[in-house]
Amino acid sequence: MFEINALSDAVGAEIVGLDLAQPLDDDTFGRVHQAHLDHQVLVFRDQEITPEQHIAFSRRFGDLSGHVYEQFLLSGHPEILKVSNKKTPEGDFVGLNSAGRRWHSDLSYAEIPSLGSLLYALEIPPSGGDTLFNNMYSAYETLPQMTKDRIAGLKAEFLIGSARKYYTENERPALTSEQLASVPSVEHPVVRTHPESGRKALYVNSAHTVRILGIDNAEAEDLLTELTEHSVKPEFVYRHKWQLHDLVFWDNRCCMHIAEPPPEGANRHMHRTTVVGDRPY
Ligand code: OGA
Ligand code: MN
């Protein structure tokens, strides 16, 4: 039996006393699944897991996706994306360094975005390099009724952030033309219904959402800013301070996250699996 301790009023719970190196029986898995729906972000402490065990646990939630940055997939385990600021002797990053420097939901730029991501801390800096998570149900629910009415049924255009010069070449290598062609922009609803909880969540973000469609451009710009600023108010946010061997599993359908850069010279090295979700509606 494991414990579930809420980590903040906003979102997130810590799971203590569960060993993810062991396969979970259906009953235990069911309780983990329900805890994930209830708390949106789960933190599993003190996990000693191999890439195979990380993948096996992730697969219980669905199929796993690769990543457009295929050069950062773990060799022999293409289900794992390396998120790292470490460098090879040649001076290249060994993983995606600037993953998540703006608030976003993983793969919201894809036609079929992600259900959730599982990030496992293999090396952490002595301080800093926190990841912040927000609650997109609360963000939606606390909007003024006028805004809810205004955005009901609206769609937005989404495009991978690296296509749009947010990052310097050093932080994030430019996508090749083949990579870019594999992630054309897509349309998703501004408000989505979570397929398992049935609850409504705001879905636009400041990394991948290009514009809100169907209304005047200037108005669309202001509305996007208003929504993205509202959704990251402190009362909707949990700050995760990493401990070594934490595995954090967040729900990309009802949360956004942002990574703070680690201090200069400190290593931060993570492995991420990404569970495939469904088409937002
Ligand atoms: C990610 C991401 C967050 C982090 O892996 O999806 O945004 O803390 N990274 O590195
Ligand atoms: Mn991310």
C-alpha cells in the first residue's frame, strides 16, 4: 500500500512507498491511475529504475511516442527522450537542453497530443532547475462567465515552439526541413474536455499556440495573452523542487509546465517518456 500526499492546493501529489521497478498488479495500477486523475501531477520518490522499467510503467497508460528531435532519443530505447544540459566532448548537448522554457503542454503542437509525460531525474543540480506545473481545470473554472461564453467553441492554431525563434540555436538546434515537415501546424479547441474526467480545461499555451482562430487578429492576440496570463496565476501553480530519482508523471490534458534553467555549470539530466493521448475535443 502506498501513501498519497497532496503537494499544494493547486495541483500535485506525492506517492510514497511504491517501487516502480516492480510490475504493478491491476489493483495497485488502478489506484495510481485514479490518483493521477485526481491530482494531475504525481511525484514518485526514490525510484531506482532502468530505462526498461521506466518504459514498462509508462506503457500501462498507453502507447509511447517518439520525438521530432530524434537525435535526443536514448540509443537502444527510442521511447525515451533525453532532457539534459550535459555536453559531449565535442560540445554538443546530449539531450534537449531547453525543454520547456515557456509554459506549455507536451506535444500540443501535434495532431494527437500527449496524454502525459513521465520525467525521471538521473542528475539534478544542487539548487534550481525546478519545474512548475499548473492546473488548467482551475484556470478554466475561474474565468469570468463572459470569457467562458466568448471562448466556447473557439479553436486555436498550434505549432512547435522551436519553429518560431523562441530559442537560440545554442539552446535548441534548428529543426531540419524533414523534421519541420513532420510537425505542420494543427488546430485544437481553446477549451478541451478531459476524456477521462469529463471536466473542462483551458488548453492554449504560450509556447505552441500561434493564434486563436475565428475572431479579429488584434482581439485574438489580446485574448490569448489574457488566457495564458490568467492560467499561471500563483494559486494555480505547484513548484516542483527535484530530488534525485524522482519520477514525475503529469497530465498534459489538464496541466501546463515550465522548466527553470539550472545554475551555470550544474548538470541536470533527465529521461522522459511521453504517452500518446487523443484528439482534443
Ligand atoms: C519536458 C519539459 C521540463 C523539465 O520534458 O517536457 O518540459 O523540467 N521539461 O526539464
Ligand atoms: Mn515539456
